[in-house]
Amino acid sequence: MTQLLGEFDCKLDAKGRLMVPAALKKQLPNAEKEGLVINRGFEKNLIIYPKNIWDAIVADLSKLNIYDEENRKFIRSFTRGATELSLDAAGRVLLPKSLAEYAGLGSDLVLACQLDRIELWDKKSYEDIFDDVPANFAALAQKVMGDKKGGNDGE
């Protein structure tokens, strides 16, 4: 299972290219060969998936009943704008303009690793979401993770 770690401040150049940080590239050894997929996030952000993770998501989507209207709407919304990314020789990726506009990206960005995917945020928007961090993070942890057995083994 892919386990990505880290948070990286980045810049978007005038041509809409993003330099993938070396520390992140090390965690994505197959990215140059297999590529990445970028798509809209559930919030006003973008998500970058390693190709194998995207393929697994698409396999799950293909199991949905397309005769059900909600399923069709979800598939359509979820896959809207999905684009393959390729790293150039300098380790940069060209972000699709329509996706950059959707996420309101400026020149200062944050790449935030979230388990097996990478969230791409405008830096100001990313900082703003943490202004709303619950006053009692422990209560949120109890609500979300309380049915787990505890410990560090994830069981």
C-alpha cells in the first residue's frame, strides 16, 4: 500500500508548471514511468493520485450500477477533469488550467500527503482550513476513531 508522508510548499511558474519536490519524488518511484492523475478534490483543492491508486478507484467506480441516477451523477462529478500528468525532464508537471482555476490556485501552493494521495492547495486556502480546526481535537478523534481498539497498529 502506498503511504505518502509530508507537506511541501511549492511554487507554480508562469506557465502553470509545478516542480515536484525531490523528497516527494522519492516516495513516488513509479511516477516518471507510470505517471500521475490529477483531479478535483471534494473541497476547493486538487488531488494527485499515483496511477496505480487511480486505477483502483476507477475499478471501484466501474462496479457501480450505471443505471442508478445517483451513481451516474457521482461518477460524472468525481471524474470531471481527471487528467494524466507526466513529469518532464526537470521533474515538473503541467497543471491543467481548468483544474487550477477550479481550485483557485495562485503561485504559492502546498502539497499535503494524505495516505495514498496528495492534496494540492492554494497556500492561503490551505492555511485557512486550519483556522477552523475543532477546539477539542481529542473529541473529534474520539468521534472518528473511537471504535478502533487503540494502539498504533491501526486495528
